[in-house]
Amino acid sequence: MDSSHLHRRPRKIRRTGRHSTPSQVEKAAGKAGKAAPAVAIAGALVALPQSAHAEAKAPATATTVTEQAHTAALVKTTAKQATRTYTVRRGDTLSGIAAKFYHNSSRWTWIYAANRSKIHNPNAIYVGEKLTIPYHAPASYTARHAKPQLTVLTSSAKKLSGNLSCSGLEALWKAAGGRTSAAFMAAEIAMAESGGRQYAHSPTNDYGYWQINGVHGAMATYNPIGNAKAAIAISSNGTNWRPWTTYVTGAYGGRC
């Protein structure tokens, strides 16, 4: 063997650049280090379980929380508007319920119009009934609910005004469309309520012959035919006089 080969120094092979190209094992170790804390075991890198670090989550921003709350409120409000109902309690009246929801007792006609399938007499509602309370005037609501069409007195009926006797009140009742069989009772009620005076007005805001209360809106009128029509509607054409105190107490008896 040539002695020159025996004494020749081994040559070092230099790599270019500042770092050597990482091996596949080194690449895997690098990725594992970024993903989670690691510990060396027998020359291999094993990722530790992501406990506290993995469980820590960034809190929702104030904007996100506010938006979620606003959306939930809108959904809740929409559902409420679509299903708003009221359960009748002891002592309730349609005008009283209207005052609670609308701050306007005359809007009882909205509630009446929205519940015509279950309310046959607006003066007779029953404890436990579930009433629909509209947010706006129902589609079925028309001007006649708020302002009854008043019959204009003809020349032959003009005498049915002013201070009326029992016979005059009976004639007025029938002229307004009331049942003939109920005319006498109607006259007695009117005489007990107003003394037969067209422009009678009570401290509790009751109008005319049959003392129609102001909660009935435009139905509470001094117009003779209009007042009689209101009495016909409220009494279910003379079949229910309980809304009148003079009937409940018996004060109407013997007035005619």
C-alpha cells in the first residue's frame, strides 16, 4: 500500500449555508414542538397531552355577546307578538283589559273583533277564557265597531228626542231595531237610569237615555237612535240587562 495514502489526512466535507438540511425525523420533531410541549424518551419526541393549554379558549368579544343577546331578544319578541294572549280573571271587562294593554279603554273593540268566535256578548266574558290581544286593529275591524251607524231621525220620528215618557222610550227602542217583546223592559231601564232625559250625564261618564258608559267609545252618545242602538248591542237585544246597575238592584221595577 502506498505510504502517501497512509499518512493522508481525511478531508472534511463542508455544507453550504448556515444550517444543514433537516432530516425527516427532525422535521417531525419540529412540528411536534410547535403543536405541543414535548419530552424526549429514548431518542424520540413524544407530544404531551394538551391539557391546560388546549382548554384555554379566547373569551367571546363584547360585540359578539351583545349581538347574540340582541338576536335572542328579537326572536323572543317576534314569538311573543305572534302568540300574545290574555287569560280572563275575575272582575275583568273588555274595556279594562284594553286599558291594560293599550292604555286606551275604548280599544276594547279591537279585542272584541279579534275574538268574535268566542265572545258572543262583549259584556259577558268568563274567567279562564284565553283572549287574543292584537297589537293593531284586526283586519276584520271596521269603522262600525268604533262608530255605529246612526240612523238619522226622519220627520215622523223627530218626536223621539228630548225628555221622553215610557211610551216614547218604547217607541225609540223599536225604531232603533230593538225587539218589540223587550221594549217595555228597555223603557223601564232607561227611565230608571236617566229619568227619560236625552242629555243625562252621570258622574261616572254615562250618556243619554240608557246611560251608555264612555268606555264604549262612540257608542256613548246623546243621539237618541244611537243611544238606543248601543243599548240594543250591549243588552244583546234585550236578553241581558245585567250591565245596568238598576237592573241588578231591581231599581227599574215599576218605573213604567
